[in-house]
Amino acid sequence: MTKTHKTFSAQEKAQVALTAIKGEKTISQIASEFQVHPTQIGLWKKQAMDNLTEIFKDNRKKEKQTEFQQQEKLDNLYKLIGKRDLELDWLKKKFSVFDA
């Protein structure tokens, strides 16, 4: 008889990891309560602990840097458009001699 694997949602994983982080219950108790292998609980706990600092990072610096980069790209595009317009006007002027 084959055993089917249960898939857990991100919310369920977070709940199991948080319960393990609290330390109020043993891993065995958590495993029986949520019907998860103890090794899996340890992995989810470690993953949660490793990524916990990402939640509290200051993203404002990154946003300012991104805005500056976007403005820089926009300025470069405007310069390129201006250059192309000048080249097009020059070509029209030079080839207008042949239209007559």
C-alpha cells in the first residue's frame, strides 16, 4: 500500500515553525499535533529563523536607490531620443537636396 504525502500550505508551515520556535512543546508533541515528521519541523524552524531578519530590513534605502536608478535610465532615454531626433533632422535636410 502506498503512502500519500500531505502538502502543507505556507500558513501551516509558519504555524508549525512558530510553535517550534516558542519552545513550549517538544518536537515530538508538535509532530503528533500537526502530523508532521520531526525532521521536517526542524527544517521549517531553521528556515523561519534564517529568514526572520528579512522581515525587519529597512527597504526605504532600496526604494530610494531604485528611484534614482529609474530616473537615471529615464534621463539616458531622453538623451537618446534627442540624439535620434537631431540625426533624423540632419538626414532630412541632407536628402531634401535630392527631392528637388
